[in-house]
Amino acid sequence: MELNNFIKKYQNVTTHKKIKKLIENNNKETFFKIIDILSVNEKNIKVEFLFLHSGLTIIRKIKNTLNESQKVISKEYSFKNILKKLINKLV
């Protein structure tokens, strides 16, 4: 009986971790999409990010027309950044 309870608790924990990771990835994609839109519409919209609790983004249109979004190049996977991460792991 105790083994069954342990298995159920383990399944709930792993499911929770998977859901948390999925939500985290979704939030990250949404954040970068907002940054893409903001990069070409700095004069047309005002964006405020609040990272308290679950996070909140307030977007206000200043002008009615918006420009098409353009992909902002991330430096997350640049050679220099990967090298820094490797050095930090070794030290």
C-alpha cells in the first residue's frame, strides 16, 4: 500500500515538473515575441514588464498603426556565451 502511495506521489511530482517546464517555455516564447514586436514599434507602443508572482506585461498602443515584427537575434547560443557557461561549470 505504501509503495502505491509513493508511486502516485512520484507521478504527481513528475507531471508537475513537466507542466511547469511547459509553462516556462511558453512564457519565454511569448516574452521574445513581445520583444520582436517592440523592437520595430518603439514609438507606437509602450510595454511594461512586471516580474512579480506569475509575471505581468502591460502593452499600451500609442498610435493605431503597428509595423510588422522582426526577429531579434538572441545571444543566448552565441559562441562567447557558450564559452562562458563552460568555463563557469569547470570552475
